[in-house]
Amino acid sequence: PMLPTPPVWVTSPPIRVPAGHVVEITGMARVGEVPIGSPDPLLIFDSVGGEESAIRVSSAPSWAPFRMVRAAPPGGEVRVTIALGGIGRAQVDSLTFRFVPMRANAVAQAALQSR
């Protein structure tokens, strides 16, 4: 049977993104066997891109890297959510947030888009 929503959700505390920066979120994920009851075994997403831009890990018996780059609103925050879609086991390790300065013209464009 399919589950209506992922049974396990883990969300990070809010991480403040310095103004004029994008955040690069990286880590490693492993799903040895496909969890029972879900077409999306492991979802990794953030509060900026939302669930629709999630990284979906179907089956990765060995560690597989993942990477997301997001532009948060100036002075905004980002959270990462890891959701196990079914009954089973998944592992996530080396979750890292790195702040990368944007070029001056990209900062101005991001400020205009957030209005």
C-alpha cells in the first residue's frame, strides 16, 4: 500500500543567509533498499526551493553526493528537510551549508526580484 505522506520528516533549524550570498547545500545520501509504500523513497529539499524542487533519491546502495544552490531573500533564512517516503532506512551524512558571495550585478537583480 502507498502512504499518503512521508512518515519521517527531519528539518534543520533555520540557517541565516548573509545578504549578497547564495547558499550551497551539499551532502551524501544512501538508500540501500527502496522503502515500502512510496514512489519517492528519500526527498531532500529546502525552504527556498520547496518540495517541488526536491532531490529524489530512489535507490543508492552506496553513498551518492547531492548538491543544491539557492538564493535566499536578502537577510533570509534557509532550512533543509529530509523526508523518508516509506517504511525503510535511508542515511544522510556530511550535510554542509556554504555561503558563496554573488557578483554585484546578481545582488542587485536578486534585490529587485524580492520586492
